[in-house]
Amino acid sequence: MNKRWSKEVRGLLQKKKRKESNRFIVEGRKNIEELLRSNLTIECLFYTEKLNDVIDRYADKKIEILQETTPESLKQNGHLQTNDSGLAVVQIPKFSLPTKKELGNVSLALDNVKDPGNLGTILRIADWYNIKNIFLSKECTDVFAPKVIASTMGAFSRINIHIVDLVDQLSNYKEEGIKLLGADMIGTNIHNYKDDSKSIVVMGSESHGISEDVENILNEKITIPRFGDAESLNVAIATAIICDNLVRN
Amino acid sequence: MNKRWSKEVRGLLQKKKRKESNRFIVEGRKNIEELLRSNLTIECLFYTEKLNDVIDRYADKKIEILQETTPESLKQNGHLQTNDSGLAVVQIPKFSLPTKKELGNVSLALDNVKDPGNLGTILRIADWYNIKNIFLSKECTDVFAPKVIASTMGAFSRINIHIVDLVDQLSNYKEEGIKLLGADMIGTNIHNYKDDSKSIVVMGSESHGISEDVENILNEKITIPRFGDAESLNVAIATAIICDNLVRN
């Protein structure tokens, strides 16, 4: 990796630079494979010989700069502690807001989710349950941070991510007849919840739950029944259980 | 914290020392509160003024050494990046193996789970679903490591943890008529699973799933139906979804 690219890539570890240049980095074998399979625009891809088989499989793919490099160079410039496969610089995609018709039966909205690992894991869960659209409040941790992307295990390449003013956007959908559900400690037991309306499930922040402004526009609160003594569940865990209950219906 | 205790506490950050002295550390307000509420034997508790209300509430509790200290001292000696509440040294409890009668309807067994965050989160999930017994293979990450304890959010104080030879112990339970279930990519759809037998659910390692020896003694494999494209779910996420499905029945 030459000096110019090294500087570029290291810059993209910072949110400010990602925003300015509208690009992010993707690291590691699994994520690079999923990236190559997607329609995202790859500006450059640095890879080690260990990734040769993947590079060969996607030989037709248009990539401006495709360069072999060493694991040391990937480690020095990226965010992973070890990386013996590859690192790509990718354009941040812009998704148009889905119409009511385009929305699936279940979508997710995250209100102020701060932990990168939680955010990445939630994208992975959405991908498992075929949830195509996720709405993120502007206060959520940056979804294009390397740590988030790494923990999505490729899901970043398949989910339409919308960073929005949550109250405005959800209000619009509500007016169109989309049901707004909010995960809370008290609400309708999800084991008994049955409703065929298209819905968006709001998950609140790790420390404060759903913010008041968003809470005020919800149609209904839903809750995961508790059988034991734990006070709460982690937000990614709660998202998974709720998705499993809503998507199966 | 005097020099002797400082050395003791720092030592307990290492697995070797925890094993030798049969003690572990508990840090942070929530975990200390749950610790005080439990029957675990607390050897010493160092606390800041911010924990005064909790200390007052448990004034009757027998604790050999109870000392006020500073957040700086807690940070220097413990594992948390910041800790303005407290740190305790606690005896590692020894739980006797439950008989068939003592086992709840659902128990968990973890085969080679390596990530401390995953292990702690799984204890928290078990606590939510009132699962009282968890069996850990000897290859699992040390459950008394500070990072695991921290992520249990107090659940460590309510769950009976058994570190065992998984094949031997599960075989014994199987002979007594306990059903051994294993989470796998192919198996009975947990959405349709109905069975009133007492069961132990085995969750495999993050990278290799259930080991062959354990797989060979399972009664049945169960699986979480996939609706989208993600290749897998994180082991803590999968545990939560399975518990939600089995415990509700």
C-alpha cells in the first residue's frame, strides 16, 4: 500500500473523514467476500495471497485499484488486530427511503444505539430474518465505523440503511398506516402478539431505552416476557427475540 | 487499598491466580449490588462514596474487610476502564451437580465457548429465562474472568455454574432420561418443537459449533429457521432465541 493510500485508509478509521469522503473500509475474508458479491462500489481492494481464491472468483468485478499486499500492511493501516486476507475502500451507499409498498412486513428502527458491537450484531440479525430496511436515528453510533462493519459478518452489504430524523420519518410512515411498535419493559407480550399490519419495531438505547419523542408516536409497546430475575436484556439480544417472534407469524 | 490487597486483586485478573486462590473479583455498582443480595462469600469490598447507599442497605452483611477507597484506586487495580463504585474479592462457589429431579425443564451446556462477552451474555439470558443450571466444558473461557462477570449484569450470582467433562456428565444425564438437544444449522425447527421432557440444550463454539464427541450423544438437533441471507447467528443471540422458544412452552 503506497503512502497516499495508507493515509487515506487510516483516515477512514475516523468518522469525520468517512463523512467528508463518503467512503468506508471493509476488512477480513468473510466481509470482503460478501462485499464482492454485492453491488457496492469498491474503489480499491488490497489483498494477501490467502485471498487469491476469492479474487479469482470475482475476476470480472470492476475495481479501480486491486493490489496484493502483506498481512503486516493490513494490520498497520486497518482496525483489525490481525488481518491476513484483505481490506477494501468502498463508497457509502445512499438508499432512497422505501415507500409503504416497498417496506417489508417488519422493519427496524434504532433510537440512539451507541455500542458498535450491538449495532453490527443487529444488522446481522436483520439479515437472518430477511428484514431489508433499518432506520437509524442520527444519534446512533456511526454504522460505517470499521468495528460495526466487522461485526455485521457481511450483512452491511444486504441491508438498506437509512440515517434519518426518527420522529419525522416514523411519523410519516405512521400516517401512511404503518404500525409503530416499541420494545419496552411493559407492553403486549410478544408471545401473544398477532397482527398482520406492516410494522416498524423501535429499539431504544442501551442505557435509556426509547426516547420520549419517539415513545409519544408509538402505536403499541411490546415486551419480551421474563421468567427469571435478570433486570434486562442486551439490546441486540432483545432485537433477536422480537424478530424471531414477529417474522415467524 | 494497601499494597497487599492491591497485589492480591491484580493477581486475580489472571486465571492462574484465580484458580490457585479460589477467588474472583466483582466490579461495578450493578454487579456489587447483586453480589450483596446473594449468598456468595465476600472476603473484602472496596467502595467509593458513590456506593454508600448500597453499603448502608446491606449493613448487616458479614464482610471481613470493608474499606472506602477512590475511583482511581479501583481503576488501577481492577479490569474496568472506569469504576466509581466498588470492587469485591469473592470466593468461587462450588455447586453440587443437580440430580434429575433438581434440574429445571431447560438447562444449558456450553461446548468450548471462547468469547468472554458471549459467555457473560449467555449467563444473563439464562437468568432472564430462569434457567438455573449451566454446564461448561473445560475448554470454555474462564467464567470467573472479570470481563465475563462484568457482562453478566449480576446473573453470575444467581446461576449454578458447573465446569465439567461435558461428554461424561451429559451421558450420565442422558441415561437418567434427560433429553440432550444440540443447536445446529440443520435440525428440528424450534418454532415447531414441542416436548415436555426435561432437556439440556448444548450450544457449540463460535467457530466450530458442537464438538464431535458431544454431537455423538445428542438425542436431537434443533435449529433456528432462517428467513434471509446471513450465514449464521452469534452464539449468544442463538441461545436467546432458543431459550425464548423452549421456555415459553
